[in-house]
Amino acid sequence: MNFATVIGFSAAILTTFSLLPQTIKTLQTKRTQDISLMAYLILTFGIFLWLVYGIIKNDLPIILANMISLILSISVLSLKIKYR
Amino acid sequence: MNFATVIGFSAAILTTFSLLPQTIKTLQTKRTQDISLMAYLILTFGIFLWLVYGIIKNDLPIILANMISLILSISVLSLKIKYR
């Protein structure tokens, strides 16, 4: 694996799992006042389109990364709607 | 432009600009209590690595999208650190 590939994989792993601490924090505190609903609506729809793109292109890394992101993004979005 | 490309571009635009409403909201309210610091630390470093990846690969769409994302992510992260 060359340097670019290592950087690319690291970037993908970090951005995919970046929503996990927010999901855990929001599950614990049940507070979402400072979180932007519009941000998570746009993000969730964007990640959904990335997943569709991965399925059309039959690209497994794009499909897997965005499935994880979509679950996390929908989690935060649901908590935002529930506890707003 | 075929269907997959339209979906891909739409996905890229949505996920790139998804941080804009959060940046605006946080600038206005100056409240960041419910936002996860760890989430934005991981996200910002992940986006930075995507930018490095784009530069290594000389891939202009990846460079541009992640430059915008990085500015927005650093904005929210700075506000989080300032107003925590």
C-alpha cells in the first residue's frame, strides 16, 4: 500500500466515524439545542446520495463507508427531532 | 452527464456544504454545549487528510470540496473551543 492510499484510507475512516462521538454524546445528554437541524438534514440526504452513487457504481468501499455514516447521521437527526 | 455523475455531484455538494447551517447557527447563538468537541476534532483532521490525498493525487474536485469543508469544520471547531 503506497503513501497516498494510506492517507486516503485514514481520511475515509476518520470522516466516516467522526459522527460517532456526537451520537454517543447526544444519546447520553439528550440535549440537542445547539445542533443545527438543517445541517443534519442536508448531511443525511447527502450521505444517502453517496450510498446511491456507490450502489450505481458497484463500489464497495463507498457503499460500506456511507452505510456506516448514514446510520450515525440518521441517529443524530432522530435524536435532534426527538429532543428539540 | 449521466445519472451516476449527477448523483455523485449532488452528493458531493450536499455533504460539502452540510456544515454551513451549523457554522451560521453557532456564530449567531454562540452556544456549543451540545456539540461534541471530539466529533469536530476527528472530522477536521479527516477532512485535512482528504485535502492532502487530493493534493497528492492532483485531483481538483477532491481538493476544492475539502478546502470548503475544512474552512467550515475549522470554523465550528474554533467556535466550540471559544464558547465551550
